[in-house]
Amino acid sequence: MKTKIRVTKSSGNVFADIGLPNAAEHSIKADMVLRIAARIKSKGLTQAEAASLLGLAHAVALGALLPEQIS
């Protein structure tokens, strides 16, 4: 017996789809983080170098923002 899985088409904003308040703001922030992470990776920067360029006091602050694949 096959189990049927219900699929709901996304609105294009996962944050809105799950009912979070300020969904547009969450989506914009997520997009910014992904773009920053991609730029850091493409330039081969360490977290410390990227944090310095972004004006952050510590690389730890940057690490808390970025997806895990950036080291």
C-alpha cells in the first residue's frame, strides 16, 4: 500500500508559508546572508578576514550568521 503525501504549492516565501510574522523581512535577511556567504566563498576569505571587511568585531559574530559550509 502506497502512502499518499500531501503537497502544497509554495507562495515563494517559506517564512510566509509557515506563518511567521514579518515573513518578507525574514526572506530578505536570508537572501542577504546567502549572498554574503557566496561572496566570501568566491573570494576565498576566512571568517576572520570577512568579519574585518564587514566591520564586525569578531569572526564568531560572522560565523553565527553564515551557513555552515563557510569555514
